[in-house]
Amino acid sequence: MTNDNVTLRNKELALRGFREFAAGNIEVLRTLLHDDFLEHSPGNPSGKDAFIDFIAQAPVAGSALELARVIADDDYVVMHYRMVPPDGEPDLAVVDIWRMVDGKIVEHWDVVQPVPDPAEVPHGMF
């Protein structure tokens, strides 16, 4: 497979997974994550089953996710989105970085920050 084909396949897999997860299907992660999945975010566990169990209880599982952009390059897919918690907590801006190998997510990094008041970001967060 050429690099362009790998990039496109990884982007499509990540988008499908994001859409299904955002619609409430946490189990889609079982088809996407590698068994030896590595997590780089503090406090989040590595390993497919441990990570899925953790995410199922995390705020992201019950939040509305509004995808702003997707950037893909070879084995990496980056997703930038707004997370709107159901409990009235402040919205969060999230950037997830996924490394994929042979159609499975093998590593994850993220950056999360509260969405500031629009007056603080005159050009917008998204």
C-alpha cells in the first residue's frame, strides 16, 4: 500500500470510529484498538480492555462531540473537536493524536483545555 493509501485508510477508520463513538457506541473501540494499545495521557490506562473500561466511565462517553477537523499523515490521525459535557460543565477543546498500524490504533496522545469565553479568543477555538 502506498503512503497515500495508508493515510486515507487510517483517516477513514478513525472517522468511522469517531462517528460511532460520538453516537454512543463505545464498543467500536474493540474493533479499532490494538490489544497492546499504549496510552500517553496521564491517568489513562494502556491496554485495549483497560482503556475501554476507563473511557466507558469517563466524561467523554456521555458528551456530545463536535468534530472540527481531521488531519492524517501516514500512520497518524489527528482529530480536533469540541466536547460538550451533558452536566453543564464547561465545554472542552480536544486534540486526539492516534498512531495506527495495520488498521489498528496502537498509540494515543491528547491535549484537552476548557473552551474560553469567546471574548478571550476573538478568532475562535474551532
